Amino acid sequence: MPQEVRGVIARAKGEPVTVETIVVPDPGPGEAVVEVQACGVCHTDLHYREGGINDEFPFLLGHEAAGVVESVGPGVTDVAPGDFVILNWRAVCGSCRSCLKGKPQYCFATHNATQKMTLKDGTELSPALGIGAFCDKTLVAAGQCTKVDPAAQPEVAGLLGCGVMAGLGAAMNTGGVSRGDTVAVFGCGGVGDAAIEGSRLAGAKTIVAVDIDDTKLEWAKDFGATHTINATKEDPVERIRELTDGNGADVTIEAIGLPKTYEQAFYARDLAGTVVLVGVPNPDMTIELPFIELFGRGGALKSSWYGDCLPSRDFPMLIDLYLQGRLNLDGFVSETIGIDDVEEAFHKMEQGGVLRSVVVL
Ligand code: APR
Ligand code: ZN
Ligand code: ZN
């Protein structure tokens, strides 16, 4: 029987979101229905609302979630009712050219549910990032459910489903930060702080946090920043060089998505070092760099999509490290809120007052 539950809907570009009744079908082949327990508010949800992703309104927002599998459709063997799972937007196909090359973290044909959730009048919903989890229950592809240790609180675990994983993975997977490295992170929101946390976990000896907001810089220290730079008060490139014996950092991570800070990350890097872009630029931005500098500095310029994570490999491992007290995930939860408070959470996010607001259902 299809079920009627509450969901947060963006009906039209720029309009405040509303909580409405949605219809969740029973899971078909390869699908699962998940009882959502918590879902973080991410910038991408706001981008959908602003029409910045596509025009396929109405959207069912929310995609950074954890919950319990309620039911599974035919042929589902990897998860079962009762499993505690984090939802991911990288359910790998196993057969695209990247999966066949042994690089499933770049899968070009990831799965979502085949059936559609709808409004009560039958209007089909577009779930954010193929998930849609600001709702009591959601329908996803079974591969979007990654089983983790249920000892973790859902409001914390769910964060690995998007922004925090993006930052941790930018450092640990894409940047390949390892022990003894020097790292500089530009932008200390949830993503940048996760990159700082990932660098700390990987054994970096120096972690320089750059932001324009002193409060954010204070928070960055809690995640492992050894030094902080307010870019409105001093030149971050010069200061990072000073802090790294005049050389620049082994790995620099841009977690804002601006040409100016990307350029700073480029010049704040040591010879043969790595620049990682995890901040998402706007489509109209361009960047100009002296060509000889690209060659002469060597190393690697990399972009990090979802922290180059492989959910089945990374989520359970990171939850285990969290439960052992080795990974600070609690620090990302600024507040827990109700399903009616998403619009207000968007405003707080725009004002920069929170790392993550998390809807608890
Ligand atoms: N120099 C340094 N820091 C800056 C600058 C600047 N010129 N401009 C903004 N910042 C800081 C802000 O003060 C803020 O602390 O960058 C941080 C950005 O954080 P959030 O807005 O909270 O964004 P976050 O959720 O961390 O995401 C960062 O990663 O995944 C992408 O889409 C996401 O592009 C976004 C980026
Ligand atoms: Zn694939
Ligand atoms: Zn997100």
C-alpha cells in the first residue's frame, strides 16, 4: 500500500518551502523505503529551491540523511528491513566505463529509485540528488542505503551522506593527505571544517584554516586547525608560506567555490603539491592563470566530487572511527530542528551562523 507522509516541498523558484503530504509507493525491484530519522540542511537544497540546479519543480528537498529500512522490493539482498543506514547519492552501477576500470567512486551511471514519489494529486516529485529526505519516509534505490553501526545517532550519521563526506574525502581521498603533511583549507563552513578534520585524521602536522569570519576560524580549531588566517586582515598566501618554512603547503583545499580563493590555493601550494577544489563554482565564473605557473609548479590540480567517496567503503569505516572517539562528527551539528523549520534554517545558513541544522523526524 502506498503511504502518505509529510515532506518538505519547493514548489516554485525562490518561493518559501512548504510541508505537504506526499505519497510514497511500495518499493519495486531494487528499491527500498526508508524511515528517515534525521536529515541535514545542505546548500544544495537551497540551490534547488532557487532554481540553480534545474527547473524540474516541485522538488522534495533533503538528501543528507540517516534512517531505518522499512521495506525492500524484489531482488534486494544488500539491505533488509530494520537496518540502520546512511543514504548516499552514489549507488554505483558496476558496469559503466569507470566502474569497469575499477574506479567505482567516479561511477557515471549511479542508481536512483525507478518509481516516483508524488503529491496527493499525483504530481511527480523530483527528489533532491535522487534522494528527497526531508520527509517521514522516502523511496530510494537499495544501493543508496549504506548500512552502518546503529550505535551512532542518526542526526550525526546522516551528515556523512553529503557535505561532511565531501570535506573529509577532499582531504583523505582526493588530496591524499598523509602523515607529516602541511595543509591549508580555504573556507571553514561545514565542508572546509570536514576537510580540516580529515587532514587531522590523516596525520597532517600543520593545518592552516583560512576564512573571513573570526567565529568560523575559532570553530575550525575544534576540528584540528593548528593555525588560522583571517583573509580580510592578512594575505593568506604569504602567511601560509611563512607557516610552512617559506615553501607553501603540500595540499591546499578550496572549500568555497570562488575564483579568487582558488587562485590563493594555487599559489599557497608547495612545488609538486596538490590543489583540491571541493567548493562548487557558479556556471558563469572563469579563472585565468599564467600558463607557465601551471607547468612550473608541477603537482596536481584536482576536483573532488562528493569527496571521491565510495559509500560502501567509507561510511561504515568513518562511523566506526566516530564511535571510537577518533573522528569529531558531533561538532558539525549546530542545532536540531523540526520538519517545519527548514525555511528558517535556510536563512540561518545564508547568514553563516551554523555549520549544520539537522531536521529530526
Ligand atoms: N576567503 C575565505 N573564506 C571565505 C571567503 C573568502 N573570500 N568567502 C567566503 N568564505 C568563507 C565563509 O565565511 C564560510 O565560512 O567560506 C565558508 C563557506 O562555508 P559555507 O557557506 O558554510 O559552505 P559549506 O557548506 O562549507 O560549502 C562550501 O562546498 O560543497 C560545496 O556547495 C558547497 O560551494 C560550497 C562549498
Ligand atoms: Zn558505474
Ligand atoms: Zn548536500
